[in-house]
Amino acid sequence: DGGITQSPKYLFRKEGQNVTLSCEQNLNHDAMYWYRQDPGQGLRLIYYSQIVNDFQKGDIAEGYSVSREKKESFPLTVTSAQKNPTAFYLCASSIQGNYGYTFGSGTRLTVV
Amino acid sequence: AQSVTQLGSHVSVSEGALVLLRCNYSSSVPPYLFWYVQYPNQGLQLLLKYTTGATLVKGINGFEAEFKKSETSFHLTKPSAHMSDAAEYFCAVSDRGSQGNLIFGKGTKLSVKP
């Protein structure tokens, strides 16, 4: 079955550590997206990529980094510069055009 | 810039009652319109979408939405709520001719009382 897989489902990070969240899709979608979700704030766009080896900052990119070396993969690194990283992170993908997104099941990151 | 407003961050209905979740967009040019549902600790699932054609759109789980250009609205309805409908619902839009990036509303949490 085609889909989008996020791992791990739960992740704990110590203060000052970088962590990487995985997002893999086998839908042959060109575009991929990372969102952060906090209670009552909806979805906020972190980074997106429309094509391999290219990506753009979203609304809240500070403290995050991404890479897009393969069409299938769009990992997100939460760096130590992100002061409040505890949140639910969602990855999504889409084909070009206005067809909507397919979402992964999310990663819940907690700073301990 | 395009924006999406969902009226009511929380809506509570009784089982069997009508569900009405409101969504308004800001663009003067009708965008593409979407409704997504999110169950706790899960990703978002597409309920329905409007791109062109018939303005009443039917989706999964008995939901439907009507695009009203004059009101710049795309409200989501279901005639009879079920306990399993309790979830958070997000309205989203993307501009015609754009790359397809979605702009999301802040979500409405639906509670269903027995």
C-alpha cells in the first residue's frame, strides 16, 4: 500500500541535543511538507520542498533544518537552537497541483 | 494573503443532532477548498474537497460541504452526529494557479454527547 511513514511515533530529547524526525513516502509525490502542531494553534508550516535538492522555509523555520536528497525522503532536524521544540510534528506530501495533501501519522517530540 | 477562518474552536452536539462546522476564506477569487479530520495522536485525513463543478460536495463518513461564493464560505455538515465523529476538523484552501500549498484554519474540535 502506498503511504507516508513517519518515525518514530514518540521521541524524547534532552536539552541541547539535535534530533532528526524521519518522513518517507512511496506515493511518488513531488512535494513534501513539515508542520508543527500545538494545542489551539492549528498547523504551522516549518519547511516544504517541491522538488529534490530544493526546499523553502515556511512560517516557523528558525531552529529547524531539512534535506531533500531523494524524492521519497524529507527528514526534519530539530536543532538545539529551537527553544521550545515540544510539539506534534506532521509530515505531508502531494503531487503538483491543487489536489490536497496526504499526511503521515505524526511524531510527538518531548523535551526532557 | 489568503486566510482561513474557522468559527468556533470547540463545538459540542448531541448524538443524532446536526453537525455544522463553519469555514470562511478571504480570497476574492474562489480557491480550492478542503476539509480534513484528525483523531487524537494521528495525522490528518481528507474528508472532502471542492475544486470545480457542483458546489455541494459529498465526502466520507456522511459529511458534506457546500461552496458558497457569495458568502466566501465552505461549511461542513452532517445530518446526524455519531460518537465516532468526535475529532478535530480543519478547513484548508489553496489558491488557483499556485503550486498547491495549503493554508489551514486553526481547527474546530467536535465533541459528541451521548
